[in-house]
Amino acid sequence: MRRLWLRIEAALVRGLFALARRLGPERASAMGGNMLRRIGPRLPVSAVGRRNLALAFPGHDPAWREAVLRDTWENLGRTMLEMPLVAGMRETASGPGWELVGEENLPAAGTRMVMFSAHLANWELLPRAGLRFGIQLASLYRAPDNPFVDAEVRRMREGGADLPLFPKGARGARQALRHLSQGGALGLVVDQKLNEGLSIPFFGHPAMTAPAVAEFALRFRCPLVPAYVQRIGPARFRVVVEPPLVLPESGDHAADVHAVMVAVNARIEAWVRARPGEWLWLHRRFPKDMYRD
């Protein structure tokens, strides 16, 4: 029975992706956004979003935070139905697609590098944009529990391009390390809570943060590049690449890792503060006791 349900679930995902392809990027984006903007705030997980917003923006009133939460759901709905179309999006001056700001901050193609980002706008776009400049960004990937859905999502993410996906966990970390040792480029989305890691300030609160980006960059002394996506129209985006972070050389490895991660979280916080409705507020980013009534 479970296997049958997994196959039904996968068929629903394939159907949704097929509908998005039939509608095209602008209409699919609008449909997903309108649907989740109405439904999302009523779902139980929105309690997490409201608590996160209260912790991050205590000076704003509940009405402002509720508006941000609706924007968050809209962005998520748009992103979900844009996902099967991302592989076909191109750099363009208008209409569906993306434009780049900060090309001068990109290392040359073939340079070993680590890029970090966050769940902002349509974060799935970054590896595809990298291909435009000859950068093949490998990434760590948490597979869905449904293996049939996983296969569909992997096909969508790869889109026929050579974009290695490593599983999250010890095995994936070893694969990422090997990839970098061979001169590859690695992209990591680093804004979600882990049960392990370092306690690093985020919006004035301690937040468990995976130190992998710092460990990798310091080990290879390679560029650590901040990059994120802004939503500027229906299925239209701006990819922003910022100058690489300065890597410390204190001689104390633990202190250097901590300093890099403080800088990483500070950059992500600045991005989120500037465009709060485009971030995924729906996961428990802060310690468990902050979510208790």
C-alpha cells in the first residue's frame, strides 16, 4: 500500500510539472503564487513563520509580519511551479528569465570556488545561471522521502546539464571534498537550521549553522562567493553576485571558521532584511525553546 501511495504522489508531482510546462513560466508562476498566498497562511506550519518573523522583526507590528508571511507563501508557490521551467530560463533584458549583477565578482570558469546562498526568490536558478559563465556548480541535496519524487526532481534539477548533486550527510561531504580537490566549484544553500554545527548570530539570536562553507574555503584557500536571487517580476529574476569574503589567517583554525560563518550569516541576514517576503520563513531556524508558548 505504501509503495502504491508513493507512486500516486509521484504521478501528482509529474502532473503538476507537466501543467507548469504547458502554462509557460509567467502563467505557471502566477498560478502557484495565487494558490499558496491564499492557502498557506491557514496551514499549521505558518505558526513557525509567524514566530520567526516576531523573533527577527520585533519592532514591526503583527499586520506587517502577516503581510510578509503572505508574500513568503506567494514566493514559495511561484517557485514550486517555476521549478520545471528553470532549466529553460535564459539571461535576458526583459520577460521571463534572469539578469546578472556583479559579473566582475565571479571567478573565472575553471577556478576552484565555493559559492553560498540562501532560500531567496527562486534559489534553484543559481546553478543554471552559473552555466552561462562556464561555472558548473555542484551542490549538496536533501532527497525527498519518496524515491519516485526524488527521481523526478533530480531530472528537473539536472536539466540535461552536468551539475553534480551530492547527498547531504557524511557521504555527500566526502564527495564535495573530492570535487573541490579536483578543482571543481561548489554551491551551498546555508540558511537552514541543523541539530549540529556552530551557534552563530542570526537576527540577534543564536542559530545552529553548518560550517561546511568555511571549512571548504579555508582548506583550499579558494574564493568564497556570496550570491543570491531577487524576484523582480513574473518568472523574472536578478542574480546578484557579491565580492568574495576575505578569509582570515589567524593560525587558529576554529576561530577562523567561526569568523567566516559570522560573516556568512551577516550577509544572508542583510539579504533577508532587504527583501523579507522572498525568504523561506517556514522552517525552525532558531533554538527549540524559542518556539514554545
